[in-house]
Amino acid sequence: MLPNFLGIGAQRAATTWLFECLREHPEIYLPPQKEIHFFDENFDKGLEWYESFFNAVTTEKAIGEITPNYYHLPHALQRIKEVLPEVKLILSLRHPLERAYSAYKLLHEYYADKGVSFEEAFKEGSYLLDLSLYSKHLENIFKLFPRSQVHIIIYDDILSDPLQVLRKLYSFLGVSIDFVPQAAFARYNRIIFPRFQNFIISLKLGFLLDLIKKTPLASLIKKLHAQFFYSHPKSSYSVDSHVRKLLLDDIQKLKSLIKPDLPWVL
């Protein structure tokens, strides 16, 4: 048994959230292990090794795995095309500066030991920058796979309306769109509600939170919070002017490729 969908990226763009949400769906199978890295690091182990991760599949319609490295590696994409020519691909994209800074923080000890600032780590030719220049990677993907096989998620949309993001994804995968995973809100509410939630708790009205989250007010709070706190990168990100120009050019290319109204600014 081989997968019929793959989550291919991007790193630091809610792929873990997607993994947790998808694995709850009764019509979707994901191995317990995220990031199998078959098509980049473990290809020499062979298909039998890869198939062993899907031995527990029973009646699930959508069978997949998520390895965020795949999307930016041409050799991995070529292998996917050869082994799984009709596979469905899922790609989540986050504002390029926010994605890079999140990755930098994840690797903070590595960079701190070397005394490397974010601006120094995010220079032309760097790994951090390459992963945030999405258009060239998308062009590589579209050369190998028809657009009908590629589903793109914008990180901002997860923040503003996670259930709608999941419904569209479920539809793409051919499973029921009505299922609501617990994971959709387990992490999301910690992101979107913190200040409001802390205020309510400080008034000893914590019992109201569950009620509020079930009303239209919750959606409004989430959208406003996402708009003002998460949609745009902080101006404190220090980036070389040439790198900023590369990012601006890439965002324009990306708009022409996938979404003219992409909400990213620098």
C-alpha cells in the first residue's frame, strides 16, 4: 500500500497542525510518525520499507504522510513523480519572513553558538532564505504535476478560519467535509485567544470561554486577532535590502502563480 497524498511543506507553516487534524479524520490514514523522509533521505531503503508505514491501513480513503522537506528538493519531487505520478500534494505557505524567523528561533541554539543574528542567517544563498522563496519551488512542482493535483493552503487562512481550510482540504482529498477534529482548536485557541482568554480568567469568568467559543463572537475575535497580530511580520525583522528585494519579487511571482490577493507585505 502506497500513499495517495503527501504533505510536502513548507517548514514552519502549520504542517504539524495539519498532521494532527488529518490523522483524526476517520477516512484518512497517516502513520504515527510525521516526516518519514522517504523521497529525500531514505529512498535507498526501497518501496517495501516505505510501504511498511501504511500496513495498518484498513478502509481509509485518503492515505498519506507529511514531510515538509519535499517541496524544495528537486530530486525528491522527481522521485515522487516517478513513484506516485497521480499523488495529491498539499503545500502550506506562510509569510516568508515569518516562516524564516520561526525557523531561526527553532534553530536558535545552533545560531547563538555561532553568534549569528537573524539578518546574517537570512542572507542571499542561505538555507533559510531559499525555503522562503516559494515561487521557484512552485514552478518546479507545476512542471511535474498538474495544478489539479496540488492544494495550496495560506497560513493566514488557518488563523482566520481553520474549519474552512480543513473543509477545502477534505474536499480535495475526497473525504467527508463535515468532520471537525479536536486538534483544529486545541492549538488554534492557544494562538488566537490568549489575551482575551487571560482577561476573562482574571475576572473569574473562565466558565464563559466554552460558551463564547460556540458563538459567532468567537469567529469575530479570531479574525480580528489574526488581522492585527498575525497577518503581517513585525517591523523589527532586520533584513538586508537586497534580500528584501528578492522577497518582494518572489511574492509578486507567487501572486501571479496562485493568488493575486495574497495578503503579504514587507
